[in-house]
Amino acid sequence: MATRTARALVIGATGHVGGALVRRLAAGREDLTVRAMVRTPGSAGLPDGVEVVRGDLTDLDSLRAALRDVDRVFLVWPLGGGDLARAVVDLITAHVRRIVYLSAIGVRDDGAPAPDPILQFHTDIEQAVRASAVEWTLLRSGGMATNTLGWAQQVREQSAVSWIYGDGGRALVHEADLAEVAEIALRTDRLVGLAPEITGPSVLTQQEQASAIGNAVGRTVTWNELPAQEVREVLVSGGWDEETADGVLRAWASTIDRPEAPTPDFEAITGATGRTFGQWAVDHAGDFR
């Protein structure tokens, strides 16, 4: 168990998972104090009792300052791969005793090359963490339910979702489930050296996800299938490089014939069934109204 003097730094504290984690830690026992690293402290809106510090992963001096007197870190990495990712991991692992990294299902323990650039940067970071001398937990997430917030404007304005691969199925995970496991990894020794894979409890196709959102907001939400090439053009014009866009499209397409299956790890760790996508849609109904 954590000691009374332990302090955890949450990087990504205003994101969906990081924010849920900060709220859990702040509401929990006093054996662990919480420091939240954010880009703009005055606009963070975090719970009372949380120490808020300014920091940016692209500014190593600010990260170094945020790590002062911290012995464990929750890390979300939103910036892709490259030398900066390794520099950040090296800096964190030089200062702390434990790191909990939000990774992704599909990364292999042996560090084998990944099939797309996103899984590759998770692979690179995992291997850097494993090579360090710190305690670690690699929290591998399945598809996140919060990704469907990208449909919110369409749902609000058109009661429809126009997107790709509506028959693709995933067991989308509620950010609260990821935060619950992350809290256990930070507070206790139960998950040290493990890489739990956390998904939602059941598979829904994207069309079924859109319908669940409709149920949550009280109206029918229809699905309009888009051509793959059209979506590729949208991704590239939005700033994605072509290799990443193609890799992600292949991964999405694969969920039609090989849906992302639920894993047992959340229930094994917490003793509870994971939150359903329907529950997530109710929790976020205000985003779609």
C-alpha cells in the first residue's frame, strides 16, 4: 500500500481518463496526495485539495519541476512517437519509483513491431518504461468510448452519424473504468509489473453505439455509411500523415470481421462488471443534446 507521504503526479489531468482519475484520488483516502499537471492551471477546474502545477510534455524543464517530490506518475502520451517520447520517459523514470502508463491493447510484451503508427509509439514507450529501474503498470486500453464524442455535433444538429465501418464492433471502455484500475495501480502494489487489458463488458457495432446514444438523448440517431476514401481524405486534410491514416483505417476495417472482444481483466481486478456503453452514453448525454 502507498505510504502517507506518497504523492502522485497525474499527467493529462484535464483529459477524460486523467480527470476521472484525479477525482477518484482526491475523493479517496489520505494515504496519497495528488498533484495535477496542466497547461493552464487557472482553467483546470479540478477538485479542492488537488495541487495544480503548470507543465507541458514538450517543455522538459516544466515537467522536471512538476516531478519534484513525486514518487509515482500516471502518464498519458498524446503526441506520437519520436525522441521526445523517450526523453520524457527517461526524465520521469529518473525521478519516481512507479509509473502507470495508459497504453493500448495490441502492444506486444516482446516489443515486436506494431501494425500501425499509433500502436508503434505505445510499443516504444512501453519498452522504454520496461527498460527503466522503476515499478510499472502498463494499462492497456481497448477502444475508448470517449472517441464517439467526435460524433456529438452531428448528433446534436442532424440526429445522425455519418462515418465509416458501421458494422465494425468494439467493446468500448468507459473512462471511469480505466481511472478505477489506474487508481489501484497507483495506490497499491497489486498491479506492479503487469499489463492489464481493459475493455468494456460487451461488443457493440458502431451503428449500435449510435443507437445507444440516441436512447440516452431520447431520440432516434441514424447511421450513414461513408466511403473509406472520403474518410481518408478527411483525416489527411485534418493533419494526419498518410501512413497513420492508412494504418488506422486498416485497424478500423478489421473490426468488421474481427470485433474487439471484451477482456476479463477489469472484473478480475475490481470484482465488478465494467460499465456498459449504454451507461457511458447516459453519463455523457449532455454532450449530444
